[in-house]
Amino acid sequence: MVAALHVAALAVLFATEYGAFAITLSLLAWVFANCLLLAMLRRPGIAAALALALTVMLIVLSRFKFDILQLSLTFLDFLIIDRDTFSFLLSVFPRLRNQLIVAGIVAVPLLWAIWRADPFRARRGLALAAVGVTTVAMSAMSVAVPEQPWEPFQGVNHVSNLARSGVVAVSRLASTGWIEADPPAAGSLGLARGANAAVLTALPPVETCDATVRRPHIIMLLDESSFDITAAPGIKVPPGYSDFFKSTDGRQRTMIAEATGGPTWYTEFNVLTGMSVRSFGDLKFYVTRITADRIGRGLPQALQRCGYKTVSLYPTYGDFLSARAFQKGVGIDRFIDMAEMGVDEDMQPDKFYFDQALKVFADEQPSQSPVFMFVYLTANHFPWTSAYRPDLTPDWTPPGNTAEIDEYIRRQTMTAKDYRDFTARLAEDYPDQSFLVLRFGDHQPAISQKLLEPGIDRKELAQRVMTADPRYFSTYYALDGINFQPSDLSSALETLDAAYIPLVIQDAAGIPLDPSFREQKSIMLRCKGVFYACKEGAEVRHFNRLLIDAGLIKGL
């Protein structure tokens, strides 16, 4: 029986691991798990059964995660286990709870029978020695062949990638902690040297904010996967295509995102906190989970100080990557997710989300307080290999690119039309009120990587992406006013890193900056719109230390 369990585990590993390195590392991980269980339980039968069950469960969970996020399981999924993760799983798969209960009912008596029937006993000292040897071997292999950032996105080598990511995560946490920051030092954000860290939050900003002053409503639009595709050579677009990317002053501005091809939540983190996800290094994929309830500054909080009500219209379940907890922590008063909007699919025409925004705005009007709304648009989400709601563009004529590119452009024209209708509706329904709208592309689409430099070698392309080449991270941001003229565009530089977007909004709306944002604006001007990459990260590490010393970053 013991031999059969081990043979079954080996068959599973050989069926899911590819390449000599991955197979060797997964075998070491399998030996490590078996010997660790032997050291605790001493029974080879139950240890083999549990190791097999864990291996199968890890691979199933990893494949599930890959289907949802295009990323396989990593060590941090177990290091950061929270209620939101399980809640999201149950929201997506409501029958999962009953399946887990049935699995438990079957597994418990079976494991008990194996426990009672097993006549063998292992020596704990030998098992612990094997644990030590395999730990050293796995660590040495992981250091010798570091995990590349693209490997977890392949959907294979689930066990070996998990083992290697554990070495990376432990090494990262031991060396820098969760976030990069300078060593502790006296003084914070312009206060007197040696001041207590809590003083910053206790004192009012130098420029107080009069909440009785009439201010514009602010709408921040996240335009999914959108950028001006004419940046790629040879692309044909409809007449007037690039006008959508221009601000009310006629200028076209570039935003440098910290993501390309997929992770929207990187830019979500940037524009809400004014911080860099790259500060979290290899842990950045989990930034919203790591920082939930641990960040005490951000755009919503700055606006709340001036009397704003803050609302977020989130297009999927709020438990996804702890989005609700993260956004509530940085100052969102009312978080409305897909379930509250009454839909069961996160991809909706942009008109749907604009209509939701109009509805929420009407609900908030009796309070007479200015409103900040963060609205996500989803119509331009991948894939572009099939037509999404062709009934919405009956007069569409493809400009003559590949079908995939033409579909991408068609969806952008859908967004542009829905946006024009939305702003016209605001102007018509609220002629006596003013609005500031800032819209931006959260990242380039995955298809841009084969368009911007046609024929480029794949290794060279991977190197450009890994080193954050701006060509692959440039999107757009644009400012519009409805019955409103932006009061200060000093922060609206021609090219700007995403973490500076909160400064653009506050200056344009006439919001006095608090000490942390005043400090960040000085960095922006010194670094000419660059944030994390300025002085090889020195500016951001110093800024993070100031936020930590001021009590605005906790527990990281």
C-alpha cells in the first residue's frame, strides 16, 4: 500500500512537471513533504497518503488559480491566507463548500483506517536529517537557477514553481521585509528632526482644507487595456481615433504603468495610494492583499479631508485579491462590487458602468457633498479574438488590420462613444454642478508586445519587459472638465508615472496637498515624472521610510 501511494505521487509529478530541473526540484519537494510528515507522525503509510493528497490538492488549486488569474500557485498564497481568498472561491464556485464537506467526510475515515493499519514506524532523527538535506538542496537549486518572473504564468511545473517561490519569498522577506525602505532615521515629512511619528497624523496639514468651499465632483475612470495603438508601426485606425486620448486642453499625455498585459490591480494600487508596486519586489503580485488595512494615506483619504464622499464601482467580486479591504483601508466609503450591481459577469459594456455611476451619483446628491467616484471599464478586456457585443456597433467598418487588432480598436471606439454620452448626460442633468474627470489606461494589452517592435527576438522582448522598458508600459491619461476648468495643471506632466496620478487630480481640483503629497510632488518635479526608477529607487526607498516613520504604513 505504501509503495502504491508513492508510485501514484510520482505519476502525478511526472505528468505535471516538464524539464529535468523542474522534475528534480519537484522530487526533492516530494521527499521533503514525506520526511516532514514522517518526523511528525512516524507512520510511512499515513505520511505517503497525506503527501499524495497534498500534492494533488496543490496542483488542482494551482490550475484553478491559473484559470482565473493566469498565474500558478506560489508560496505567498499560503503565507497570505485570508478570509477574502476563501470568500472569493465560494463566490465563483458556490458548490465548492459542499464538495469540500463531502471530501472531508470521505477522507477522514480513510486516513484513520490507514493510520490504524500501518505496521511500520520511522525513525524521527533520520526523517529530520532528510528534511534538512532536501531543504539545502532545494535552496541551492533555487539560488543557482533563480525563478524568472514569467515562469509562474506558464501554467505548468506547479510543485517545483511552488518550492522555488518559497525560497525567493523567504529570502526577500529576510533581506528587505515586505516593502523596500531606507533604514530608520529621525525626522519625517518635513517635521522637526526627532519628532514623534504619530505627530504627523495628529497635526493638521500646513494648508488646511475648508470643507465648505464648493469643489468639483471627481470621477476617475480606469480604461481597461487602453493605449493609443498608433504607437505601433503600420496600424490603421479610423479618422479622429487619437482625439480620445487628448485632454480638455488639447494635449496628449502619457502615463507609465507598472504593469503590462494584465494585472490591473498594480495600477489600482498606484492611483489610489500614490505608491509604487515595484517597492514590493517579487511580492508585488499580492500588493493589495499585503497592504489591506496597512496603508494610511491615499487619494480617497486626501479628498475625505475636504468633505468628499468616496465611492468605488468595482467590476468583479470585492473579495478578489482583497480589493474591498484594500480600498476601504485607503479611504473608500462605499465599495460597490459586481454582486451589489446585480450582475453575474464582470465583463459588461462600458455604458453599464457609466449608468451605474449616474445612479450612484443621483443617490449621493441629497447630501450636497462633493463626490469622488472610481469607475472601472471592462469592455476592452482580453481576448480580442472574438467580437464582443457586435450589436453595439452596427455601422462598424474594420480599418484593415488583423481581425484581433481591428476588434481591439472597435472596442475602443465603443468606449469613446459611451464616454461622450456619459459626459453629455452629466452636463444635461447637472448644469449647475462641476465635474473633473481623469481617465487613464491601466496597462497595455498583451497584444502590444507583438506590435510595438515587429520581428524582435523573443528573448530580447522578454528582457525589455523585465527591465520595464517604457515602450511596453506607456498608456495615456487625460483630464476633462464639465462646467469646470482645472485650476492647476502643474502636476500634469507630458509623461508621468502612475503613482503621481493622485497629485494630478488634487492639483487640478484645487485640493491643498497634505505633507506626504507635498513631499511626493517635490520628488515628481526633481525626477521629471519618474518615481520608482528615479536614482535607482533611492527616492522611493526614502519616501517609503518617511511614510513608515509617520505611521502611514503599518506592519510592513
